[in-house]
Amino acid sequence: MAERLTPYLRYVALVGVGAVLLALGALLVVGQTVLWIEIVGGLGVLLLAIAALAQPAQCKAWLTGRQARYGGNAALMSLAFVVILGLVNYLGTRYHLRWDVTENKAFSLSPQTLDILASLQEPVTVKLFFTPGHYNRQQAQDLIQEYAIRSDKLSYEFIDPDVERRIAMEYKIARDGTIVFERGERREITFGVQEQDLTSALLKVTRDEKRGVFFLTGHQERDPQSSESSGYSLIRQVLENENYRVERVNLAATEAVPEGMNVLVIAAPRVALGSDEISRIRQWVEQGVSLLVMLEPGGEDPLGGLLQDYGLVVSDNIIIDPTRSFFGDIAAPLVDRYQFHQITKDMAGLTTFFPTARALTRASEPVQGWQIQDLASSSENSWAETDYRSQQVKKDENESQGPLALAVAIEPAQAQETEDSTSKPKGRLVVIGDANFIENGILQQVRGIGNVDLFMNAVGWLAEEESLISIRPKEPENRQVILTPPQARGIIYTNILFAPLLVLIAGAIVWWRRR
């Protein structure tokens, strides 16, 4: 009788296992016990008990047999795998480690962004108003998540403006894809989803006071408002994105230091400054205004020897560098190694080039109270050509030999900065022997260079904005592969025809050998 019951008991046991599994699965989905889940689970347990009590010997043999041991080992290994996987996911949520293997580190935050996030003192909330189908939502989510991982002071949330209409109206959201940065009562809005856009908004919302960068005008200097090739409108945009206040100042219209001016930029004046103007600039430096001077080669010093007061001589020459030059143009020195300074500390691996530059020479005797440090220099094989107007230039032993300073930083000597001093500290100076390196034409034509970083780091050092002295976010690269018609057809047919055909041929060969 027992032998005739054995097949049926096997079915009873299988039904019992199925009922128990169904109850457990339903419990996971529903999230709580309900009556029908309890009934199904209880029925499954009852059926398993009936099968075990009706055939105790076979049940014992099944539990202690070889198949049971193999099944137990497999179950134990599966359980261990699940536990290890859960542990890895848990550690992944607690400790965020990522590796960016792209060539230009396209998915890594720039050093500047990391420095700004590390310097956050107050909580910043980011509200991203995106509908679920917005084409930039995923990109914004991936990027803002990187920001939140790097700082516990920054949090974010996505809001569907079509669903949360009250919140959208409160923030006056009129456009899908709006990102709002909040710090206390301050708000900044951006519509871009690139790192430059988010970092710029973060800077603006976290800084209560804008540092003033004023460009000298009245002597045919470079114009920060000009969109021409020789203008500075692009670098002005970079300054404003980093929360600087950009203005123009005319020495003939004011004697006192303009309110809010921290840095005075003198960008290649074509008309020499008057003695009164030079005296006024000297007084401003004594009162704490910093100078960024960019001079073009050609002609005498338009500043009338102002820089000699700080230990620097400006001569009428042009640097010729046959060894390190931009695409073989020996009059365009290229720099990829920098002297260590706070301005250049993060520029290792970046290339800066200067489309024609004059050499900056230190005075034979240092000026007391000021110290000079080179930032960028030409190669040892360069020289300062004085007869640059001739058709042919050649190295002359009487001319200054390389390496020659292309950019220098000047600051008050430490001896004068005593703790008990109540006077306002003097300003700093950065002098660069070229003004073309940040003009619109250069920045539009040449990508991936360090010209902007050198200029902006210099401004940050002069304005004493140390957190902004770093490498800027990279612009996204649009890499396209252009294929000829035969190449395009080759790729298409390889995927839809040739590869499947090879699999079929391999299968036919195997079948033919085994038939």
C-alpha cells in the first residue's frame, strides 16, 4: 500500500513546496501578511508534513542522501553568494569609489569643483525641476549625484513640475529642466546640465560678496565687452560665471579707489599712461589693490617704468623659442612645465601658449619689500629678440638667453606683514608678457589649453580667492566618427548578416561531424 502511495506523496510534497514558495513570494510583494497568504503558506506546510509523516524512512533518506548533500551545498553557496552581493552593495552605498577610464576624464569632477564642494560651510539644497521624460534628466541626475557624494553639505531632490504644481509655482518655474540652488534665503537658477553650469551656480549661491575685477580703459586696452577677435568678452563671461564683478575704470574719471575694486587689469595699452595715472596706480597698490598686467611686445614700456618699483624691467623685445613653440611658430612660446606657486600648483600636465610675448626681466638689484617669483618660462634654447622687425631673426650673444620669464608673481615681502600691523596690506601683482593668450580669437580656435586656467588662477590669487585657484571644468567634447559609404555598409552588414552567418556555418559544421 505504501509503495502505491509513494508517487502521490511525491506530488503532495511538490505541491506543498510550491505553496510555501508562493506564499513567501506574495509576502515579499505585498509587504505584509494577509489572510490568503497565511492560508496558502499553512496549506503548503501541512502538505509537506503529511508527505514526511507518511514516508518517514524515505524522508530521512532524502534529507541525508547524496542528492541532499549536493543540494545543501548548492543552497549554501547560493546563500553565501547572495550575502556577499548584499554586502558589496551595502559597502557601495556607504563608500563611493569610481574609476573614470575615459581619455579626458569626462566623468570626473574638476579640481575646482572638488575644492568648492570641500569648502562648503553651510547646507546647500538643489531642486531639479524635470519631468520624467526630459532629455537632460539622466545627465543632470548623474552629475548632481557626483556633487552630493563629494560633500555632505549638499543635498538634492528631483521635482516633477507637472505633478508638484504648488512647489513649481512657489519657485516660479516656467521652464522644464530648471535647476535651483538654495542656501538660506539665497537662490541661483541655471538651465544648463554641464559641470560649468552647476559649479557656476554653486559659486554664486555660496558667496555673499562679489570680488571686483576692473579693466583699465582710456588707453586703447583690450575691452572686456568686445566680441571681436581681439576682445575679451569670453574671459569676461568666465569671470562672471565664477561670481566676479567685472567693470571698466578710467583713471581720468576717478582719483579714489573705485568701490568694490579688488583687482585692476591692465591689458596691453597702446597709448602710454601719463605720469599722474601711473602715480595713482602706485597709490592704489599701496592701499591694497592688486594688479594684473598683460603687455604685448612692440614698442617701449607703456607703463613708464611702473613695474621697476617692484623689481621688474620691461624691455622692447620678443621671445623666440625654436624648441618649445606652438605648432612650429617660433614666436609663440609654449609652456608645459611651471614653477611651483599657488597659481600654478594644479596646472601640471596643462599646456599654455603665448602668441608673441615679451621677456620679463628682473632688475639687477632686488627692490626692498617686494619678492618676485617666476610662474612660466620659455626653454633654454630661447632668446629675447630685439631686432624682431627684420625679415630674418637669429640668435645673438648680446641678447638675453633663455629660459626667459613669461609670467611672474610679485607680492610684498613677508617681513613687512607683521601681526601687530594695523595698516592695510599692500596689493599683489601678476605680470604676463602677452595679452593675446586670452583673447576671443584664441579661446575660440584652440581648445583644451591652460590659458584660461592660468589667467583665472592669477585673478583668484590677486583677489585672495584661494578656493578658486584650480583647474576649471572641462568643456564636453563632441567626438564624431565620419564613415565613408563602404565603411558604413560594412559595419551594418557585419552585424546583421555576416556575424549571424558565421554562427550558422559553425553550427552546421558541428552537426555534420556528429551526425
